[in-house]
Amino acid sequence: MSAVHLLLIHQAFALPGEAGGTRHYELGQAWLARGHEFTVVRSGRSYLSGERVPEAVWPGPEAESGGLKLRPAYAPPGHHRSFVWRAVSYFVFAVSSSWLALRVRGVDLVQGTSPPLGQALSAWLVAALKRRPFLLEVRDLWPDFAVALGVLRGRWLIRPARWLERFVYARARHVVINSPAYADHLRQQGVPADRITVIANGVDPTRFDPEATGAAVRERQGLIGKFVVVYAGAIGPANDLDTLLEAARQLHDQQDIHWVILGDGKERPRLEALARSARLGNVTFAGPRPKAEMKDWLAAADACVATLRNIPMFRTTYPNKVFD
């Protein structure tokens, strides 16, 4: 089989030296190992924090020529300020990424990933203009999840979102999903079963040492002798970290138990304020951490938690943090 150049448009793409999920970096490495090319049009700002991605973590000239090729597209800051700001960020990236992706030469296959649906639409547009196949990846069932959370309200918003979902499903040459339960939803939307493939989230076991104890992290954070509970991931409306803080409040008298929350997101300022007002000295918000550091934080944990809002739609999903 001759080499295939895959172009991925993904606003939240993250490298191991950055905070966030690295599913697509790892898939890209597997793609390269088979002799193909992999180019990513990504945001120049972190999806979790909104901060500009430091140039130091970007691959140098050698990595660009021999590995993943990264092209930063513009996205405005303030992603987590409000629903409106998030929508603006998605729209601006959809436009800037389309313009940039059209300038990438020698592309054989264009991949879009959802959510958000806007960047999937960008990938379809680029594929259509380049006359190349469009591959769609569905990581969450949007807009259904947004409707269930109450983030997307009103027919004037929900109906166009559902139309856009059906539009990209119908035009994808193939659809990749990361949870088997999503297949039923796609078939209900008219996607034939033979155009659906499951590639679940996973983990690279070589990045973890089963014998590690996270002693350096425990010492640095003042956690020696504590029973450490770790949450690591996005801090958003879907993640229900109010439940975790309530557990910390109820166990506040047991000072040997300490809760560490790693990550960032829209809900972090409110939750930090809530922890301060409740005087929860047994909770530490440690902020976003590069994926490369997660092995040390997880080694320091006695227990890890993965929480989601109690919404029936969320019973279909595989949170990627669970695999780590």
C-alpha cells in the first residue's frame, strides 16, 4: 500500500508535553509507523486553559520533517468565559482552520472530529474542495449531550445543530466512534453499519511503571502519610465535581484523606471558590498538567475517580481518563 497523507482538523489536539488527552497524537504515531504522513491543523491555544501553547513544546524542525506536522490556526482567548465566547472560539477556529487546511498540499484523506461539530464541517468543506474522502470521528454525541446538559436550549439553536449533525454524518465516507454504544445512535441517524468502526480510547502501558509510588509528588504536595484521591481531567459542567467536593466536605474530619483535582475548565473558578467558602483544606486544585507528568500523579494516588453528571446519555461514553 502506498503512503497516505492524512490531514486532521482538531482544535483540542494535544502533545504529551501539554495538558489534555493525547488520543490523536498516539493515533498519529501509529499512522506514521506504517509509513504514512500525518498533518494536524490545531489551535494555537490550549483547549483546557485558553493560554497560548508554548513554542517550547512544539516539535522542532526534525520532528516536523520526520514525524507529525503541526499547523496552528487562530482561535481567540476566553474559551471558558461563557457559552457565547465558546461559540465564537469554535466559529473562528472553523474559519481559520479551513483556510489553513486548504493550503496543505498532497493530502489524500481529510479527517474531522466532533465535538465541536463546526470543525467537522470544516473538514468536510476542505475534503470537498480538495476532492478527497472525508473521514468523521465522533468522540461525544453532540448535540445530544449539550441538550441533556442544558447547555443548548431553544429550538432555534437545537434544530440547526441537529441538522448539522445529520449533514456531516451523511457526507462522511466512514465514521469512527470511540464507544460501541454510539453505533446505535448513528444507525438511527441513517449511517449504515458498514460505515461505522469503533476505535476505543486506550493507554500506552509503556508510559507507566506499576512499581512507582509517586513519592516525589507526595513530598512536593505535602501528602506524605495521606490517603490520596485523584481526579484528573476536564473541569466542566459535564464532570459533576460538585459531588466530589461534597464527599470531601462530609469526610473533612478525616484529615488523613486528601483530594487532588488536576485539570482546568469553565467550572474551575466556581469550584475553587466553593472549596474556599466551605474551608475544605483537604482539597487541592493542582491545575492542568502535561500528559507526560500524569504517570507520577496517578502513581501517587491511592484511588482515582472519574465522575459524570447523572444523565442517561452519559451511560454510553468511555471517559478517556479511566484508561490511564
